[in-house]
Amino acid sequence: MRQDPSPTPTGTSGPGMLRLASASLAGTAIEFYDFFVYGTAAALVLGPLFFPSFSPLAGTLAAFGTFGVGFLARPLGSALFGHIGDRYGRRPVLLGSLLLTGLATVAVGCVPTFASIGVAAPLLLLLLRFLQGLGLGGEWGGAVLLTAEHAPERRRGLWSSFPQIGPSVGFLLANGIVLALSATLTEAQFTSWGWRVPFWAAGLLALAGLWLRRSVEETPQFRALAESGRRAEAPLAEVVRGHWRLLLLTGGALAVGYAVFYAVTTWSLAYATEQLGVSRTVVLACIMGAVALKGLVTPLVAVAGDRYGRRPLCLAGCTACALWMFPLVALLDTADPLLMTLGFVVALLGMVTMFAVVGAYLPELYAPRIRCTGAAVGYNLGGVLGGALTPLVATALADGSGPPWGVAVYLTAVALLSLGCFALLPETAPAALSRRARTDTDAGAGTGAGTEKGAAEAAAPV
């Protein structure tokens, strides 16, 4: 079996680090592919197939409701897999979360519609969506810690951005398949069986991801904890009891990233096709172009985070999102492909300015013994606040009576909430901290993934 190289005092060596980061990216891409396939199906076909007695608007709301169940399950998944990661190692999380999400996604593609089995159909969707969310809730923490705890300190942001590229890759893969099916199948064929194909493909992708991760070694941080006997007995209880304020702040801080991303990729797709009459293929192409650019920009922003600090970029990204939500809605409502694409691009660039650095930021806030639980639960609380609610709220506010300004108000409010939360979090980037007075280090301040304390614990006890 191929082994990862031993980490040096400054982190794992270059080729080994690239292999670790690639395995991390591949896994998050596959798991987010599974998640996004469901979101796209919810926007396009699940309403009439599984909620046929509802009006088109109510059916879409119901489909997005099942979509939201996945987000509600994610904090539970992060607590479950976070416990495993902090007690038994980061590596089991990488394999278990991917397997669970892949199996649940394939099963969604096999569920009969309401016409075949009645009310059991939407109930099965809810169950499988819950299992999807449970798996994805565990994925992020394991993938990010794989890179953050192996990476050289001064390049932690760059390497930890690889899992953050995964959602873009997963979205492009999921919607690329949907786009190809839409272009080659008739509407009747797509509605009858074509929508199931992307779910079935998840099985092959999950097997590929498990193969890529089979030789990944445990992180040096966890090995050190295990050897010294300092693993947390009940990491979730320790996080909630001692760091509840930090947990709530990180959840609120990340809400805008989820809200903007799913407003662009999920709600906009449903709104443009159903309310504006734009072709499904055209809208998907516009969104995919914006998401591709977001993925390309992610590592560049992460490099800036290593140099200038995580917190300034997060504050700038939230501010940009708050200022752009009204222009985004105005450009979307034109139904012009170029103007819609412009709106999507600027919105996602604002979002990625904060999203690119959180792969390093959140792990640096927590001590190694509770890091997998704390970082993952905080990240997925943001998913509940921003991702679960946004498609539902936006669809309800956009009733077709005019431009959906209520959606802009809602998204702006979420951006301001996140801005306030980031303002209350400390800086963690080693390069930024080193420019401050060194008395912080002398007093025992943590500098992130390589220390006994997390930066937030040392800088501002919670």
C-alpha cells in the first residue's frame, strides 16, 4: 500500500501534500456532486413527480423542503463524524462519510414516484435526503483536517482551499450531466427516467473516491494526540460546554456563503425557468460559468489569506455580498443570459472571498482535541442558517407578482449577520499574527493547527 511521507516540522513535503490535497478535493467534489444533483432535481422535476397534488409553486416549495432536510441533518452528521474524528482519527471520517452519502444518493435514483407508491415516495425522499446530509456533514471536517493538519504553517490556507474547490467541481459535474441529458432527451424522457441517471452515476463516483482515499495516512496532529493520551472523551459536549459562543459565531459567519451560493445555483434556476420562462439549458449554462470561475479563483484567494489574514478577506466578502444582492435580483429579472451571468459571477466572487479561507480559518480556531467536531459543527450550522432556508424563503418571496426584491432584502440581511459575526472572531493566520506584538505568543496564544490551543481559545476565551 502506498504510504504518505512523514511530515516534516514545517509540514508534509510538496508531492505528498499535493496527493493529500487531491484526495481531499476529490472526496468533497463527489459528495457535493451528490448533494447538488438533488438540489437541481428539486428545482426541475421533484415537485410534480413527488407532490403532484400541489400547485407548481407549492410543489417547488415542498421539493425544496426535502432539500432543506439535508441541511438540517448536516450538523448531526458533523457531530457524529466529528466524534469519530476526534476520538478515533480523521481517516475513518473520510471513508465513512463518502460511503454513506454515495449509497443514499444512488437510492434516491431508485425511489418510485408518487404515482407508483403514493405518500411513501416523498417519505422515502425525506429519509434518503437525511442520510445524504448526515454523510456530507461529516465529510467537510475530515477533508479539511486532512489538509490543514498536514500542511506547512505558512501555506495552510492554500492547501486547505482544495476541499473548498470541491463544491464547485461537484456542482459542475452534477449540472454538466443534467445539461447533457436535457440537451439529448425530450422533456417527457427527462421527466420519466432521465433525472435518475445522475443519481445512479453517484455510485461509480463514490467508488472512485474511496479508491483515491484508500492510502491516506492519519494526520500528524491526531497521531500526537493518540500517543499522548489527550484525546477528548466527549468532544461535542466539550465544544458546546466550553465554546458555545464560538460555535454560534462561526455558524452565523458562514450563513452568507451558503445563502448566496444556493440563491444562485438552486433558487435562481427554479425562478428563471418557472417565473421568467428562460430555457433550463440557458440558465444552467449561465450558472455553471459563474461557478467555474469561482472554483478557479478559490486558491488565489486562499494565498491572499495566508499573506494578509483570514479575517480581512471574510469581512470584505460579506460586505461585497451585502452590496450586491439588489443588483443581483435586478440582473436576474431581466432574463438576459449575459446580464444574469454577470449577476451570478459578482455574487459568487463576493462569496468566495470569505469561503476560500474558512478551510484554514475554522480549524485554526479550535484545539486539536476537539477540532474535528468544533470546526465541522460550526461549518454546518451555517448550512442550516443559510442553505436550508434560502431556497424556501426565496421561492416564497418570489411569487411572480414583480421583481423579487424581498429576496434581495433577505440575502442582504444574511450578509450583514455574517459580517457582524466575522467582526467578533479573532484573526488566526500565522503570517498576520506574526506581524503583531510577539507578546501574544509569549503569553500562550495559539497560532492554529499546530498548537495545543486554538487561536480563539488563546485570544478570546469563550
